[in-house]
Amino acid sequence: MLQSRLNAFETNSSSIHTFCIKEGFKPDTNENSVLSATLQQYGWEHSSYTSSWFIDYCWTAILDYYNVLKYADDIETAKQKIKEYQDKIEAILKPCNIEVKWFYETEDGDRYYVDHADKFLPILDELLDNPELFISACLCEESCFYTANDNEDFYTPEKQEGFRIYVKRN
């Protein structure tokens, strides 16, 4: 560890993202709908998001991690991994009569990212292995997530009855 100041503990401050997902959610499958998977910025600012942002968060994390558009060392493998995620997400949402429209650029051309996206992909993989939770994260109005950093107070919920809590710390 590098010590910059005498008698001071130095940390590498970073983000904390908390996902609160309602268990037992049953979506309305009577109507067809489209989810737009857009690219955003999810860093260490203090913000709260509704479930409608979850597909954006997932898509941004996937593209940020594999970074096909700019820096991937093995573009073909990266494209294959991205396609695998798209296929899994579409397969989970299809029985709910939901189509996904995938966007590859931000509306304003800014950089997109999820701070430490690599720490989210294992959470995403677990959710994709449990379609009911993934659907709830995307569609249930009670599901939500928070972003913050470890320099300030951040939302770390107590275990609430009926919710699954995931915390991504960096």
C-alpha cells in the first residue's frame, strides 16, 4: 500500500451500486411492449433509479466490459459474448411479450460506462439464471437500484422481507 500522508489511512475510493429486487413478482403478459436498452453513465454519483433503468444498466455494463466498439483485443469473441447476453435477455423477456431494442451509441455521443462493470457481470449472470428475478428487476415498480460512493453516506438496505438485495462494491 502506498502511504501519501503520515499517519493517515489512504483508500482508493470508488463506487457502490445496490440493487433491490422484489421477489415473487408476476408481470402482466397480456400486452406486447418494447424495452429500449440505451447506454448511460453509472459511476459513483449518488442517484436512485427505478426498474425502468435496469435494462439500460445491464446493457451499458455488457458493452462497457466487452467494449467492442473501441478497444476490445479480440473483437470477434467480444461480439459473440455480447450476442450471448442479448439472446439470454431476449429469451427471458419473450414469454412476457417484451421485445428489446438495442442501442449502440448514446443519444449525445458521450462516453457510456458502468463503474467497474466487471463486478456487475456475475450479478447479471445470477439474475439471468433466475428469470423471475431478472424480470422483476426490469419490470416491477417496487424494484430499484442506487449508485453512490464510499466517501459519502450511501444506501445499504437492511434485508427487507420479499426483496433480494445485491451490492456491487469496488
